[in-house]
Amino acid sequence: MQRRKLLESSATALTAAVGAGVLGACTIRKEDRQGSITLPKVRWRMATSWPISLDTIYGGAETISQRVNSLSGGNFQIKPYAAGELVPGLEVLDAVQAGSVECGHTASYYYKGKNPSFAFGTSVPFGLTAQQQNAWLYEGGGIEAINKIYADFGVISFPAGNTGAQMGGWFKQKIQGLNSLQGLKMRIPGLGGEVMAALGVNVQVLPGGEVYLALDRGAIDAAEWTGPYDDEKLGFARAARFYYYPGWWEPGPTLSALVNKQAWEKLPSEYKAIFNTACYEANLTMLSRYDTRNGSALQRLIKNGTELVKYEDDILAAANDAAFQLYSDISTKDQGFRRLFQQWASFREEVSSWNKVNEFSFSRFQYAKR
């Protein structure tokens, strides 16, 4: 029974490499008075918001699937599906809520129209870095706060990926100050889209598989996705030349695994622990992959003619002001948003004060030297 105790321990403890190796080595069994019997076979389907071609972000769903299969000895299996195979990429929450699929892999901020607080489950403008976001979710009460919102939809969420700080989007023409944003058609989701709208941008939300064609054909003038590795795969450099940074609207965005609550409650406790652990691994693995692959992808893009452009300070300042005005406006209308924002803002202030002392001071010196 030592194995069961290991599985029922916290997700954090389970992520240890040695423990994961032991868990994957044998089949889980449950004892009864007549002896030991194998736990039931469970087969789930996972709808995602991603095209298969994006091996890193879609890879988050694949990591969950592979680890659940391995840790359960093949008894618990999850089959992921690309956006559009089961449901459109922006309707994953709806499918999980309805029970059409047992689980999904998506970004919470796609569903801010249902509840604006969903934005915090992914990232908000001028918010938390990837490490700060993980700290808030795992240790700062973030997961509990987000799941209070999902409870109204009969869904449970788990952090299951992070892209790290993103880029600021592809533009067909250079931005010449704030006035040039007026009427510009841009694909950008989440509260970042609302901030851009406040600056005069005509905001559109498209799933990843549709962005290139819209940009290439001129249906939109600009688009953001994640970063160099994915953007290169999607071919954005063939449709737009100017690559802006930083992605101030998504400094550390989390991707989420969503599970239908009724399906979750039917799982044996061992399988719940396995799923939790698999999501934890997917969260860390995705961030590591992006940090490893983005640098070389960026150099290839620049070598092939992409022009790297930094957002002007006046645009960043205007966007920052618009973002916090937006938070204030939503807070006056939505009590739940106000409570979550206050909790999140308090954490942000505390962790930023600490990181200013430890990480920022080091980075400022390190990058200035280079």
C-alpha cells in the first residue's frame, strides 16, 4: 500500500523525477477481501484549442495523455483532439461543461465573455511572469480562486502549461505612435484585447489555426500568438514583417486542463492524483520547451528578414493606464471580479517587491553586460 500513499500525496511531491519513475513502472491495484484487483479502465476524450502542428502548445495535452497512461499502467487513458476535430477551438469550455467530452485543454481567457475573472486563469496585461503566475496559482490561492468561478459551470481546472512571456505581435506596417493604432484590425484575445480596444484598435479573436490566413489576406492588420517558435511554424513572417515586443498583455500565461465535475467525481482517488500530477508536469514541461526553443527560432526569423521592433514607451504607458482603468471599471460592476482582483493585486505587489530585490537586480546587471 506504499504505492497508494504516494499517489494520494500532493501534486507537488508527486512531480519528483524519482517518484514519477516509480509510478510509471507498474500497474496500480486496489485490494479487497478476496485479494487485489485492477482498478477500472477509464477512457476519456480531451478537446483542445490548438492545431496539432503546434507541437509545444498542443504538446501540453499530449504530455497529460502520455503521463496519465504511463502512471496508471494503461488503465486510465485520455485521447487528445486538435481544435475543430470535436469542437471549435474556442468552445472547449462549452463542451466540457455539457459533458460532450470529459476534459479539455485551453486558455481560460477565451471565455472572459462568460465571466471576466476567467482572464486571471491565463494572464492579464501587466500582470505576473510565468514563475510569479505559478507561485500565485500553487501557493497564493490562485487555483482555489479560479475554481470558484469554474464551479458555476460544473468544471474543475488545473494549470497545465505556460508559454512564458510572449511577443507583442506581428504588424504589416510599423506603428507610428498611439494615433496609428486607431482602426487597426488586430487578433488579440483576453483583457489584452480590451486594452487594445481602449487604445482604438479593432479587436478580433481567432483560434490559432485561422490567424495566418486572416493576416496574409489582409482581413487583419496585425496578430499576436505566442512567441517565435510557434509563430515561425504558423508562417506569420510570410504575412507580416514587423515583430513587436514585449507582449505586455501576457507576461506569463497559463494554459488550463478543464474537467467535467461529474466525470471527475467518478474517478478513483488514485486516478485523480495521477491526473493532477500529469497536469503539473505538463505545466513545467511546456515552459521549459518554450524557453529552450524560442531563442533559436527568433534568430532564424531575424536572419530571414523579420524586423524586431520594441513598443514605444508612450504606447506601453498608455496601455498600462488603460489596463488598470479597465480593472477598476470591471470591479465596480462585478463583485466577484473585484474580490479576485484585490487578492491577485495584493500577491502581485508582494512578489514584485521581492523579485525587484532578487531577480530584477541580477537581470539588470546581467543583460546590461551583454
